[in-house]
Amino acid sequence: MNLPLSTAFTQIFPTQALNPGGRGKDGAPIITFPEFVGFKHIPDEDFLNVMTYLTSVAFPGNLKLIFILRPSRFIQRTFTDIGIKYYRDEFKMKVPIVMLNSISDLHDHIDKSQLTEDLGGTLEYHHSQWINHRTAIENFALALKTTAQMLQTFGACLATTELPRSIPSTEDLLMSHMRQQNKLQDELKLLGKQGATLLSCMQEPATKSPTSKLSLNEFENVATMERLLVQLDETEKAFSQFWSEHHLKLNQYLQLQHFEHNFCEVKLALDNLLAEQTEFSDIGDNVMHVEQLLKEHKKLEGEGQEFLEKAQLLAVIGDQLIQNHHYAVDSIRPRCAELRHLCDNFINENKKKHDILEKSLELHRRLDKVSQWCEAGIYLLASQAVDKCQSREGVDIALNDIETFLGTAKEYQLPSSKDFYNQYELMLTLDIKAKAQKVLQKLSDVQEIFHKRQMSLMKLAARQTRPVQPVAPHPESSPKWVSPKISQPSTLEYWSELPFASPGDLPNPRIKIALLMSPALAGRFFTTTVSSRYYHVCP
């Protein structure tokens, strides 16, 4: 057992047991015990501890050979022979013992270069320096062992820690583990600096001059420190690897908690928006109503945009977690797919609803334009004065105004009933369908009235263009000059002969209605307000 030097060596044999670093011919290390009067008073247990330590410092092994140099005085030599005989019996010849009479006899077995000066050798040895270095090495080894035990205890604690369910608890646990890891990491760095400094001090004798070399003893201490530093480096790498894996796992667990929490929030918000969007079923019954619905729908779309962006961003974060080989890939991947599905549903339903409202707005605007066209047509027919049509020029103007106005019908014309149904099928509610049928019927009636008015004006034009046949005077009668007289028909007969509505049939006989005199005015809406009631104009 490698005992601490402070208890097994310095307190028992401060100068009596030496390990100068010399080697025998077979390469075995040499341990010397200088002459010591109180040697016999040393307890056997202490002696065994010292021998165990000294034989384990350089190259651990067993004793191979013992050299005993006899004292020069007779009495001491006699006691030595008796003691050796006693110890020889104790060792039972397990270790050979060689008795030497002089130092020169020792040189026959061990080279002088491997012996210190007190044994006639040339090996330099500083006992106090050796003790200081060995003490520093022992302290460093003990610190390394203690630190390794702390790392092992910390690792066992991390491995058995139960992961919390809440995000704040996980964050607190992660911060606590990081603080402990940083503390241990600082201790490892400090220990590494101390070891590097100690190694540098042990290597210093070899740096004094180009020819300086370390003694075998110093070389062994340097080798020991290098081995300890290698152990420290391996311990630090193993701890860093363990911490990296633990930190990654705990951090991924926290990422998963955040992902799941945000997923639940976004999913709930999108589900509520989709439900609200489903309830948003009204498509409006007039232009103003549809425009108001479009504003409300745009507001709903704006409210959903925030959660839509959050959902899309969360799906991207999930993809990044998958790419980073998150341990919960099988849980994250379906969540990302569900988020994208919810986003697509919201976008598609939102677009579908917007398209329906736009189509509804288009329908109501077209219906309103057709109604306005019909009202303008009724106004035109009612405003054509009867006295203006007594001449061919007046009839032509009236016909031209009618043809010009009918030419604007293309801008307001609704499609056929079949096309109309196919185009606006999605928004043809009962109310809208009834409104559309009413407008279509009104359009048909107005067009029929225009057709009858045109026919009447054409007949009137034909009468006015009939040529007058010349009549020769009767030969038997003499010509007489008669004052021409024009018979005036009654007012009732006059209005009944013309293809116009009578003054009593107009919206208000007292209102003077201007005649549309040019095609440029035919397609315009009039500034004079006419009642929106449907007026029947007789052809």
C-alpha cells in the first residue's frame, strides 16, 4: 500500500532512510539506511511501512538483495553479526544477505556512479529536496484522487436526478447543475495549473545549462508527475464528455417542454379561430352589408395572422430540433405536421371565405347597377317630350337616344339564368335569389317597354315621311283660292295617337323633365333624383 509520505517517512526516518535513485547492475533501485543508533527502537510496523513506501516509489517490487556494511569497531561489529544472524532467521533466507567488511567491497557489487558520496560514490543526492518533491507529489496525487471522487459523486447524483415536469423547475435544475459543474471544472483547472507548476520545478535542474541532466531520482519524480497529469487530463476529458451528454439531454428536455407548451397555446388559438371562422357564415344581403362583413373578416384574418406566424415559426423550430438529432424526434415530427395542417386549413378557409364575400359583393353591385340602369331607362322614356316628336327630326333624336341608351346595357347585363346560377351558386340564398329574380324581371320589363317605344317611334317616322300625291285641277271647274285650314284634333285624341305616355302617366306632370339630347349623356346617371318606385310607362 502506498502510504502518505508525511506519516510513513518524514516523522519516522527524517534522514535515516534514503532513496537516492541509484541502480544496481541488474537495474534494481538502491535503498540505503545510514548508521543510526536508535534503529533498534523503531517499531516493526513503522519499519514495515517505510520499506513498503520506499519499495513502491520507483518500481514497485520485492527486496532482492541486502548488503550490510559492518562497523569498523569490534564491539559494534560483534553486535551486528548477532543481529544479522537473528534477522537471517527471521527472513528464513527469502532475501539473500551479503556482509561487507568495507566500502571497497560494496564497490565490487555496485558501481560508484550509483552510490552517494557517503558510500564513496559520485551520485548527487539532496535528501531535503527529494522529501519536498515526494511530499508535493503525494499531495497532488491525493488532491487528484479527492477530485475524482467528487466528480464520481456528482455524476451519480446527475444520473439519479428525476426530471421535473414544469419549465421553471427544469430551468432551475439546469442552472443548479451548471453551477456545480463550473465549480468542479474550476477545481480541475486549478489542479492542472498546480501540477504543471510542480512539474516545471522538478524539470528545472535540467534547464540550468545545456549539459545539465536530471538524476535518476529526479527523472523518476518527473515521470511520476507526468503520469499524474495524464490521469488528470483523462479525468477531465471523461468528465467533460459526461457533462456534455448530460447537459445536452437536460437542455433538449427543456427545449421539448418549451416546444410542447408553445404547441398547445398555438393549437388552441388556431382551433378557436377556425371555429370562429366556421361561425362566420353570413354573406350579406346588400352592398353595404357585404362591405361591413369584409371588414370584419379582415379583422379576423389580422387576429389570426399573429398565431399563424407563431405556428409557422414553431414548425421551423421543430424541424431544427429534428435536424439536431433531438432524442424526442418521434414526438416532435407529428407535432410539426399538425401545425402545418392547421395553418393550411386556416389559410384555405380564410381565402375561401374572402372569395365568397368578394363574389357576393360583385353580385350585389351588379344587381344594383342593373336596377340603376332600369331606373335610368324609365327616366329616359318618361322625359321624352311629346311635342318634340311631331317632326321627323324629333323622332330621329328620340330613336337615337333610345339606341344609345340600349347600347349601355352591355355594361349592366346579367348572364343567362344557367350561367348566373353556376357563377353565384355558393351565395344564392333564398333572399338573394328572390332579389336577383326581381331585378331580372324588372330588366326584362324595361327592355320590353323600350322595344315597344322603338316600334311606335318607327311607325310615327313612317307616317311623317309618306310622299304627297299631286292632284290635277278639274278641267270643268275654275280654280278658287281657299284659305288653308288645319283641323286640330282634341287633346285626348292627340296623346292617344302618339306612342308616348300621357302626362298623367308620368311620375309628376308638373316637373319639367329634360330630354336626353346626345349619346354622350345616355350612359350617365342623372343628377335629378327620381323616385325609386317602379313606374309603368305606356308604349
